Amino acid sequence: MPIISELTEWTPPPGKPPAGLFVTDLDGTLLRSDRTVSQGDRTSLLRLGDQCVVRVVATGRSIFSFGRIEAPQLPIDYIIFSTGAGIAEYPGGKILRRAGLEPEEVGRAEAVLRELCLDFMIQAPIPETHVFGYAALSPSNPDFETRIALYRPFAFPLNEGIGCFGPATQLVAIVPRERGDEALAAVRARLAELTVIRTTSPLDGISTWIEIFPAGVSKSLSAQWLASRLGVPDGRTLSVGNDYNDIDLLEWATTRFVTANAPEELRRRFPAVASNNHGGVSEAIERWLDK
């Protein structure tokens, strides 16, 4: 069973009841390629606030990594982070809900990744998710090595296995693109009792990241938890995404869009707006509000 902790005493802030819920992915969706947020997108987010729509960013980043984005304070209300493993208020960062893997689940997932000879990381429980141990099982993996370098003060090799780990937020295997589909299918087949999510690397934009979470962890389930707690009316939800780890969120929302920089497979499945570099989030918001 997943480790789930909630602030049961938490109640939504006072004021008018929400008119709807808006959820956007961050990297490649709200953030432009230069890691900034356009003024047009900020203006549309402010317009949502004026309309009493709750504004949420749903990201694969940890709460620590979210804090490193080079953007002034965003006009949003909540963050769904670590692909749904955690929910926090914004600003302030008060964590409302968190989930994690039991030690037995961590051990089982680690054994599978070693069996498949995949380079992987095990990330500490929330809020220390940016701390991780890693195992390099292939001779060369540039994207894997880049992530270690970015988090050098918080990363350590798992030379002796996972004895230092009890529970964890997630495991992440980083796989070159040519092995991505095969590795993903193998991990899902061996860990069917857990949630296994595919993500395109936010670092090189090519490699496949295979993220392993407890059962019941996803962006959409966290969005639904928020919507229920806040009393969002049925059918008043909008989501915008750009990658495979947004699929469940896109399927959950009543209205959904992908940005033009999304993979072709997603653009065939969902309505598209402009790219992240050309105001796609703003276009989605304005189309939703106008409708």
C-alpha cells in the first residue's frame, strides 16, 4: 500500500466558491524554452483569478526543483509536484498531501531495474525528493550523467544497494530514446502493481524517463483531490499539457489542450493550441473562458 499523508485539518481559503479548476503542466507548456513565463500567459492566469478559477501547476519537478525556476512569483494557487505525489499551496509551500513507496516496494522496483540493466535513481521522501541515490549500470548515458551533475550536492551512488533507503517518493530510470519503448514495456509488465509513467527528458528533450510511483499516484488523481476539497463544480475543469506524463490529466479534464510542441501522437488525440513559446497556455485559457 502507498504511504499517503494528508493535512486532514486543512480547509480551503475563505471567499467565493470556485468557478472552475485550471491545471497546466510546467516544462514545455507554461515555461518557454528559455525557462521563462510570457507576459501573455501571466495576464491570462490573472484573468482566471478574477473569474474565481483555481489555478494549478502540475509538474514532474520536485518542490525543490520548482523553486529553482527563473520566473518571478506566478499567479497560481497550488502546485501538484513530483507527477502527483505531492500537493502544496502557492505561495508558501505548505504541503497538503504526499504519497510515497513503502520500503518493500522500493526494493522490488530496484531489483527489476537492475535486472533490466537500466540506469536509475531512488528519490527520498517528500519534501526531500531532490535527494537521491543512483546506480549507473551502462557504460554511457549522457542524460543520466547530466541530471547527476545538476544535483551533485544531493546525489550519491548506491554502491551497496538500497540499504540506506526506507520509503521513497519514486524511482526514475533514464533510458536512451532507442531503448525507451522496449524498456517501458518491460518495467510496466514486471511492476504492474505500481504506477509507471513515461516522460520525455526535460534536460535533453530526447531520452525517456521511466518514473515509478505508488499505485494511485498521478497528476489527474491529485487534481481530482483538489477539485473535491475545493468544491469545484462538475464539468468546470481545463488542463493543458505537452508530454506523455500529462495524458491522464488531459483525459480527466472536461476541456483539454496540448501545445503545438507536443509529440504528434498527442496532437492526434487532443485539440492543440500554440506552442509553449507562442502563448499556448494563454490561448487555451482564452478559448475556455470565451466559451
